[in-house]
Amino acid sequence: MSEIVKNTKVETPIDQRETFVSLRKSFTESGDVAEKLRVLYALQETDNEIEKIVSLRGALPEEVAQIEDEINALVAKSARLEEMISGYEKSIEENKNQMVEIDADTAKYQQQLTNVANSREFDSINKELENLVLLRQIAEKHIGEARVAIAERKDAITEIASRIEIRKEDLQAKKEELESIVESTAAQEEQLSAKRAEYTARIDERTLSAYDRIRGSVRNHLAVVTVYNENACGGCFNTITPQRLVDIASGRKLVICEHCGRILVNPLAEVQE
Ligand SMILES: [Zn+2]
């Protein structure tokens, strides 16, 4: 029993938000106390059953969500790579157009070379031609680089696609596993949820919020507990004072454990359905 905490005054969720007195006051004022205590206990038992069902699913819901996230990330990465490929293709197109222009200019200058007037003109045209050769080489280099980059991106996309396929299969398997567990307990869970709704409707909002708060803050998720071994709190196992034991046994008072803040009830009281 890991919940055993001896002689330690634990700060409870109720301490922080409201006092026991104020909670007890609203509890008492909002209807039949004995009946509400029975409903609270039944609610706790119902929640325990629901928790058991949910725990059967283990880590499957998280695993499914995680694989879905991973697939989405892979799809996004693949889309980014496709975008990059489009960019490189555009660059290849531009460089090709530039080469067409360079070739046209080269032809023009070569034509001019055939009837130059003097050596200065000859030199100047040759300089232009050399420059065009250089520009053509640069354009070719850019095209080559872009093609390499495209090939790399395409390889990466293929790799991602096969990874996506694998993860989709994993996802399908996990989903089927989870669905079969959910299906096998669906009817029971539905009944329990209906019961839970019925019980929560019979408890005032303030008590219900305290119940949820205690449940959320304690490790065993028990907000409503019974007396353990005649005089101890069934939640924290600290000793309960005799007066409180009398109050619990009466089933007519909201008793909260002074050590852990859990609601203590008499389990022999049955809920009238
Ligand atoms: Zn306690």
C-alpha cells in the first residue's frame, strides 16, 4: 500500500479552494445528506469501474495518437521536399531560357566576326564571346546542381513514402487492437456512463467539483473512501477520531478526512435507484 502516509498533514485540494466548513455547509443545504453520501459512494464505485475499463486499453490510445502525429509530420516533410523540387525545376527552366538567349547572342556575335572593320572591333567581339561562354558554363553548372538536388530530394521522398507506409500499417494494427478492446467493453462502459450521469445529476455542483478535484489530485483516484480496519481512513490510512467515526457510521454527515481531504462514507448505506 503505497498510499500509507503516517502522521503527515497533507494539504488537500479542498484546503486551497474552500474550507471543509463551507463545503459541508453547501452539501448540507442542498438536499438529503444521507442520500447524497450514498450517491457519492456509488459515483466513486462507478468511476472505479470506468477506470478499470479504460486501463484495459493501456498505452494504446497514446500510441495511436503518437503514430498519427508522426505520419502527419512525415507527410508535411514530404510536401516541403516537393516544394523544393518545384523551386529547383523552376531554376532549371530559367537557366535553360538564359542559355537560349546566350546561344542567340553567340550566333549574333559570330556573324559579326565575319565582317569586322578593324582589330579593335575584332577584340571587342571576341571578349563578348568569351564572356558568353563563361555565362553559358555558369548556367550549365546551375542546372547540374539543381538536378543533383532534385535527385536527392526525390530519394528522400521515396524513403519517407515507405516510412509512411510502414507507420500506416502500424497505425492500422494499433487501431484495430484498440477498437476490439473498446468494442468488447462498449456496452458495459455505456451503462456505467449512464449511471455516472444519473449520479452526478443528484449531487450539487460544489460537492461534485470537490469530488473531481480530490479524485484528480490523489494517486489512487479515490475521493470517497470507507473506514479501513475499523478506525483508519481508507484513502490515507491515518487514524480517524472517535467522534468522526460516529459521524461516518451515522451516514448523515459529510465527513472529510483531516489528513488527506477525502470524503469518508459508510459503505453499508445503499443507493436507492
Ligand atoms: Zn485520509
